[in-house]
Amino acid sequence: MNKQHLQNLIFTFTISIFLVALVSARLFPDVPSLIPPGIPPATAWDAFRNFTGCHHGENYNGLSNLKNYFHRFGYIPHAPPTNFSDNFDDDLAAAIKTYQKNFNINITGELDEKTLHQIVLPRCGVADIINGTTTMNPGTETETTSNGDSNSKPRFHTVSHFTVFPGQPRWPAGKQELTYSFYPGNELTKTVKSVFATAFARWSEVARLKFTETELYYNADIKIGFFSGDHGDGEPFDGILGTLAHAFSPTNGRFHLDAAEDWVVSGDVSKSALPTAVDLESVAVHEIGHLLGLGHSSVEEAIMFPTISSRSKKVVLTEDDVKGIQYIYGRNPSFNGSTTMSSPEKNSGNGGCRVASLWSPSILFPLLTFAFSHLMF
Ligand SMILES: [Zn+2]
Ligand SMILES: [Zn+2]
């Protein structure tokens, strides 16, 4: 064995140990013990907090990233031919004002603490403004306070704030039964699949719709899968927190979740040791709303509100959500006006388990085989 060969072997062995540690860390349930308490990992948008108090007309290093954020969610309709500038220009100020209006924040056009706090929250990848049309919060001006008190919450009536996608796409009227299926490559367990079944049931309880799971993934109306980073639909995921999931309007049926998240499938997510824990059912109920044709709502309590904090659960449809789905599909004849499906976290006291830990261990072997073959040759 010559020296070069020996060096290659040592390098490969070192990298392999690193990879085993890396993959294991994302596949086993005792991840909380690997994370130092009190130090949350940096997430996709944390750096935006540094822009608190920035002024209109001035340049700030990296401000173009915030413009990209606003462009992505529809608040800056047109991107320049090259990159956005780092200048706090009129376009950015206008975007901030629309954003504040949609999220019931005092409309100042400034990057104040409250606005940035909202901006960095994990959220759905579906835009709030589609094709330049503001879909959130119709009629805000008549319903929000304007007394200038930053501590006062804007008032709004909990009626008719739901939105539908432009053109009102929906599943055909004669098709009340929709099938859904899981991307076979994820090899999800029954426990994980049951979370989605519960999420679907929350919508079928109130509207004229029925959902059935099928093994035939490519024939299913709704196709559900966990993917990482760029996964081929032009909407790449961004790692921990940031965007959590996205779904397409009818009758596309694609529902994608960011595989990098610390998804919690059971138990009380608020007790999770992971600061980045995200409740799977909460996100599933929201995205199903999109799959059926609902856009975002500015009612903070509504399922269709775009953001959700980590370690929180929101799965019960509000009046706003119910009105929205019944507007499109009509009322389930057996629905008596109030949802019977409550939040299930009260039934369980543990800190939850991660989806990743529930994936079949058979994923580990092909991953390592792939890593070895690419390092050795
Ligand atoms: Zn959404
Ligand atoms: Zn996708």
C-alpha cells in the first residue's frame, strides 16, 4: 500500500464517520440531547432582525435579501433584471406597508420590531399576493384601529376574511371524493400517515368533500411528499424553519413539506425540547386548505393565516376557515355548525417524536451506500 492510497483511506474513513454522525443525528429520536439548551440554531431569516430601525433612503448590507423575501411572497411584484439593490427604496417601503396591513400591524412602512418579528416567523411557502392581487385582509381600513398606539391590537370582525386563489380554481363540482397518496420514497409510517388523515377529516367534517388514501401515488388527486432544498418545482426549500411547506391550488394536487424541519407527529409540541419543533398536523391542515382552493387569511387565529410559530399547534378550523371552504364546496349536510374535532394534544403528555425518526431505517442504508460509492470512486 503506497502513501497516497493510505491517505485516501484515512480521508474516506474520516468523512464516513462524519456522515454516519450526521445522518444518525437526523434519524434518531434523542436529538434534543445533541442541542445545547438556550441556543436556537440559526434559521433561514434570523438575520433580518438586524434591519430593525433601518431608514428609508439609506443603504444596508444584505437588504436585498429582505427584498427577495418580499418578492417571493408577492409584496414586490417585479424583480429587477439583475439583483435587488441594498437601498431602502420606495418599493421596499410600499411592500412593508402592504405586509403590515395583511398581518394586522400598524401601517408605518418602517422596519420596526413588531414587523420584523412577524417576518422571521416560520411560514407557508405560498405567496400572500398572487399575480399582483392582494388576497389577504380585504376591507382592512374600515376594521383596524388607527389611534397610533403600537400596543393596541387592530380590531377585526371574524367574518369573511378567507380568500380564494385568483380565478377561484376548485375541484370539479361532480367530484366530491378526492384521493391522496404519499411519495413512496419517503416510506412514512402509519403513525405519520394518520396525522394527515386527521388533517383531511377536519375539512371533510364541515364541507361536501371526502378524502380517501390510495397506494397509487401517480394516480392520486393529492400527492404528498417530504423533500429537501431544490426538488424540481421552482420552489426550493430553505432548511430549518423559514418556509415549512407549500401546496398548489386545484387541481394540481401537489403538497410538499420541507424534510429538513423537525416535524413533531404526536404529543404536546409546546413541550418539545427542540426550539425548532414544528407541528405536522398544524401545517397539514393549512396546506390542505390550499389544495382545496383557499388562499391566505389575515385572521390570526385562522388555519389559513400564513405563519405559525415553532413549538405551537393550531389545528381546529375557525369560523373564517369554515366559511371559506363552504363558500367553495358547500356545507357537509351532517355538519351541525360547530366542529367536534378538538385539538388532540391534551391526550398526550410527551414532547413528541420527529417524522425523521419514524422513517424506515432502510433509508439509512442507501444513503450510506451512495456516500461511500461517491467517496471511493
Ligand atoms: Zn399557506
Ligand atoms: Zn415543492
